[in-house]
Amino acid sequence: MTPQAKVALVVGAQGVIGRNLVDHLSTLDDWQVIGLSRRGGASSERVKHIAVDLLDADDARRKLAPLTQVTHVFYAAYQDRPSWADLVPPNLAMLVNVVEAIEPVATRLAHVSLMQGYKVYGGHLGPFKTPARETDAGFMPPEFMHDQQRFLEQRQQGKAWSWSAIRPAVIGGFALGNPMNLVLAIAVYASISKELGLPLRFPGKPGAYHPLVQFTDAGLLARATVWAATEPQCANQAFNITNGDLIRWEEAWPAIARYFDMEVGPPLPLSLDTVMADKEPLWRAMGQRHGLADHPYTEVSSWRFSDFVFSWDYDMFGDGSKARRSGFHEYIETQAMFTRLFDDFRRRRIIP
């Protein structure tokens, strides 16, 4: 490792966001990559994986103490909880434990990147101002993303390192066992519907078929995150990162059905968390019949999050122009993203 090499610590390295960050950084010659996650992973020449319990401050200090060469922290860890208030303690604690463990030992620390989302704007609570902008006012707590950013802002005062806050829309990418993988959930739902001889029905609220929705491709997000972490003019700022277009399910859903060679049925409100709960035996049988990779049903389904997204009977999108004005100009057509990801799931033998 050269003295000027950048060393990334990707926190949450096995999720949709973290996995794509690791993949992107590992292609860049001037980076070394260290991935943190609860279950760890197989290390390689360019990527070292470490298993750590970030809710255990002692374990975090012990595992991170040797990482003296880290220059950039990319924080994308998340722990799910049943209520918005319950999300605050664990998700704030994990970030605090990482920063308090790495800052004293990483003398070359230059940047801490915080992954956020449209919860910052209250998008999860109900209809909110759109397009959401980075300058929009906050709202009544609890909200862990606000607490995390406030912690970084206060911690950074007088320090040599800077921070950035990255705010994607709904993320499309590949990762197994992730609680917020909508595109994979759609693919599994479509595959099971087809297996049962059913048309593809939109399962969301009646009003959710028509509003505007925005996505962020995980690969594009990775490139934007590294850009913001290394571009000096982006220091200590937040950025919405999006594909650059908008969709309505009423237009996207028939295209998804065509990909799976299915008819489209009329929308019908369904709780996927309920109706898909008994489909594990069918999925196992499908796996044997179609020669699918041996992944547990729980690893390929995120029904509660899908129900949440399909409940949005209001517009859900932000203004991505600040990133463009600052120099990040990439974009991806969302329908093309769906097709590419479905192709990838098939190539990996995740779906038939």
C-alpha cells in the first residue's frame, strides 16, 4: 500500500448499498477496502471483511483498533425495528460506536459518509413536500437519520475530517437477506404468481398505482457516494442522489409483467407480508424444478418493506439537481434498471 492510498471502511458491507460500494471501490486502483458487517465475508486481495457487532461498543473498539490506515468511512449500516421510535437507539448507537472506535486510531481520517434516505424529509410518514430538497425543514422527532447527522455535525467541529449525507430514493440492487430489497421482492412475487398461473396484480393501496415514484440504482449510488466523499466542494453537505427520472406504477407494472411473460391483472390490495408467508414450500419446490441457487426463502423476500412502498398513495420524489450542479451528472433509466436487475437475478439463479 502506497502512503497516498485511500482506505475505505464500508460499514454495512453485505447490504444492497454496502455491497455495491465495495464492488465499485474494489475496481479503483487507488483504494483499499475493508468491509464491516455482522456476518463478515470472504476476503480477497483488494477487500478485507471483518465480522463485528456494532451494537457492542467493546467489540467495535476491539475489531476497529488495528484499522489505523482508514481514510474514509462509508456508513451504510441499518438495523430494522417495528416502529420509527424503536429505530433510533440502535441505529444511532452503531454510528457512534464506529466513529468513536475509528477516529482515535485512524490518524489520516479524511471523511465520513452517512447514508440516509427520504425519511429525512418525512416521506415515510405521509404526503410531504415534493420535490424534496436538501434545504427542507426538519420535522418533529423521533427520526434516527436526523440524530445521526446531528451527531456527525457536532463531532466534526474543529476536526480535519469532513462528512457528507447521501439521500437516495428507493434503491435497486442485488443483495440477499436485506430487509429493504424491493426489486428482488417484485421478482419473487412475479415468479410465484406465474408459477400459480396468476396474472401479475399490483398489490398496493388503490391510490398507490398512480403517484410519482423515484428510484436510485445501487451502482449509480455507489459512484455518487465516492464522488461526494472525495470532492472537496461537497464537504459537510447533503445530496439527493436519484436515477434522474420518475415512474408511475401504472406504467411500470405492465412492463414488469411483460418481462416475466405474464398478463397484468387489475390491481388488488394485498398484504404481501401476509399472503406470501406460506409460500416457502412452493418456493423450495420451484427451486428444485428450475435449478435455482439454494438460498433460504427469507433471504429473497422483503415483504414488509414492499408493503410499505406499495402503500404510498402520494408522490415520493426529491430534487437531484444539487448533485448535478456540483458535478455529478450520471443518470440511469429506471425501467432499464429493472430489466438489468431481473436479468442479474436470473443469471445468479435467484429466480427462474
